[in-house]
Amino acid sequence: MRQVTEQPQEPASTTDVTDTPDTPTENVQDAAQETVQDAAQQPAQAAAADEASASGEAAPAAEAPAETPAETAAETSPAPRPAPRPTPGPAVTPTPRPSAAPEPAGASVPEVGHLTSVDREAAAAFGRVDENGTVWVRRADGEHEVGAYPDATPEEAIAYFVRKYEEVVAQVDLFEQRLRSTELAGKDIVAGVSALRTALSETRAVGDLDALAHRVEALATVADEARAAADRARAAHREELRTARVAIVEEAETIAAQDPEKVQWRSSGERLRTLFEEWKAAQREGRLDKRSEDELWKRFSHARSAFDKMRRHHFAALGEQRNTIRSEKEKLVAEAEALSTSTDWRGTTNAYRALMDRWKAAGRLGRKDDDLLWERFRAAQDVFFAARTSANDAVDEEFRDNLKIKEQLLLEAEALLPIKDLNATKKALNSIQDRWEAAGKVPRADLGRVEGRLRAVETAVRDAEQARWSRTNPETQSRAGGLASQLENAIRDLEADVEKARATGDARKLARAEEALRARRAWLDAAQATLRDAR
């Protein structure tokens, strides 16, 4: 196998070459292929590690990327100016990206010979081979020794180190594609740029290294912007997560702070369970920093515990209260059942009304228990009121004849209206009232009806008597007589005024005097009518 000198060596006398000239090229191509393939595999490994970290599990160890097989160093023949033989720089490992992101178009590992769009002829123009077989590369600050490719033509030596250049360009291309096409974590962006810089500084290759260095620095600027954008996005996402958690916590605290007397326990408990599921879903979506996570969880847990404590206390108190209510209502049921056989209809009816008021004031049990006690209470009442109704029906049957008598008396009383002779009407009504009392009781259902009809006749007689008194009142007669006398004097004076106005021909004064005279005469007629009624 042909051996390529890459690490710095002391001058040696000979170099053993035991393979065909094509073998180094194939080995280098295989090494480049393995390097890019390993770089493509690392994002998935890093994503797996990130997911394991987010879930609190240990991340599986990522396999170390395969390194390019190092070519064995060989001694070269003595030369007047021995050339140092540096080792090509290590391959840059592209920054891992999340496994969920799709591979960008064209990001698959290209075949060797198609790693990049490098113009190999243009790249080869930057190198030369001196008389000792040492390869040099031209850069802006002068030539730099690259290494040696013993027992090969200058073209083969240059081509070998151009392919080294292609490997670095391929790494830059791959990182650029992923930087622009995927969302990389900030630490991965920093690591990727640092790896490219290291690879560029340590590589031993032939090509436009200065242009490639400028490209890497340009990528570093883009990487900084991408990292800043990623940081902002991560901060915004974390703030969204925090806002969602705070909303869950605040709602839970609001539920826990309710007045125990007004809480809808079933719906509030269901809502707290839903909030707990939302909390777990939010945790799966992303974690906050430990301090915020612990603080919000303590608040949420405290709210749930406070609500549970309040509910247990409420229902314990409610249980005691219901025991008291049950005892009171059982006592009321016993009293009602004891009264159910009473025949003191009026007194027991009032007692049942008092028991009903106490029943309402006692409060409510659970619906089932309350209904059972109420059925017993109501049954006791029904027994009593059924007995009372039966007794009243028997009594009413005895009073049917009395009702007939009173209905005849009502016809006789109502015939007195309208009143023509007040004294005779009063005498007749007194006789009717005496016979009414003697007739006795009537059925309860008819009592109000017949009593109302008799009261109407009595009211009419009383109103007529009051009216007559008003007319015959001596004081009223005296006032009416004095008024009549005053009006007569006023009328005489007005008649004189009318005659004077006619004599003088003053039409205006005549009209006023006649109007006043007519008014006074009307008043006099009213006063005289009052006096006649009084007489």
C-alpha cells in the first residue's frame, strides 16, 4: 500500500511503497465519504439525547464519528531542504439538528468526487510541488507547506491535497445548508462554527483557502444571527409556556378562594381535575427553568390542597348540620303523629300550622331522606284533617234546616230596601235580627254568603239613619237659618244697586249688580231647602 507522509517527520533516507498508484486516492475518497456520512448521522443522535434530557432520562451516548484513517508516514529520500510533512486537519463534525426536522433537499451525502462544486483545476492552481516532492499552497500571506506525497507525480500529489480541500468545503456546504434550512440550537450553532474554524486552520490542503476562510467567517455572522433568532424564539416559547402555566395556576387559585357557601362543588372539582390534566400536557410540551417550575407547581399544588381541605371541611360540617336537621324533623314527625288523633279541631289546626313553620325553619336534608320524613309528617296531618272534615260534614248536615230559615229571613230583610220610612224599617230589621240569632248556625261553606247579605241590609239602614241625623242636627239648622238671614239682607241691597244702575244708565255697573243678585238668590234657595229638610 502506498503511504502518504502527513505528520511532521525527521528526514529519512527511504520510503517504502508497496501498492499501486491508485490505492491512496481510493483510501482518501473512502475516508472523505465516511467523514460526511458520520456528520449526517450526528443530528439524529443529538436529537435523541435532547429528547431524553427533556423527559428526565439519561441520554444514550452518541457514537464517536469515524475518523479518516490516518495514512502511515514514510521516510523520504535525503534532500538538501527537508520539507516538514503536516497531517491534514480533522474533519469538521456538522452541528446536530433536531431529529424532527426534515432533511433539506440536497443534504444527503454526495458521492465522492461530487462533494461540492469545487473547480479542481482552479483549486490546483493554488498549489505547487517543489523538487523534493513537497507540496506548497499559495495564500495571501505567502506560501505554506502542506505535505508530501512520495513516489507520485506532482499532478497526483496536488490532486490528493485538492481532495482534502474538497472535504473541508463539503463540511462548510453541509453546515450552511443546515444553518439556513433547519432550526439549530444556539449551542450547536456555536459548536459548528468553531469546528469549521478549527478544521480550516488545521487542514493541509490545496485550494483557495483564503476564500474559504472568508466564507466561514461570513457563515459565522449568519450563525450569530441564527443563534440570536433561536434564542429569541426559545425565550418566546418559554414565555408562552409560562403564561399558560400561570393561567392554570391562577384559575386554580380562584377556584380555591371561593366562598364555601357558594361553591358548586361538583363543577369546581371537575374543573380542577381538568386543570391538572392541562398542567401535565403543558409539561410534556416543554419545561420552564427549575425555579419557575417549582414556584408555579407549589402554587398549583397548594390551591388544589386548599380546595380539597375546604371541601372536606364543608361536607363534614354539612354532615353535622344534617344530623341536627334530621333529629329536629324526626321530633316534628313524632309530634305530628301524636296530634293526628286529636278532636280539638281549632286548637290542633293551629298546632299543625306551628309545626309547619318549624319544619320550614329546620332546613333540608338530602332529597331522599327529606322526602321520607315529609311523607310521615304529611300522613299524620292528613289523618287529622280527614277526621276534621268528616266531623264538619256531619255538623253541616245538622245545620241545613237552619240555613233554609236564614235564607227566608234574608229575603224578608232585602225587601225593606229602598228605605221609605226609616223608623218602620228599623223596627222590622230588629225583628229579623232576633229571629236570625234564634235560627242557629249554618254550614261553614254558606256562613260567609248569608252573613254578607244580611250585613248589606244593616249597612243601608245605618247610612239612612246617619243622613237623617245630619239633617236634623240643631247646629246645622242654626247655621242654615243664620245664612238665610244674611242672604236676604244681601239680596235687598243688591236690588237697590240694580235700580240705581238702571237710573243712571251705567250698563257695566248694572251687569255686575244683576250677576251678584242672581248668585245670592241661588244661595238663599239652598239655605231655605236645608231648613225645610230639618223641619
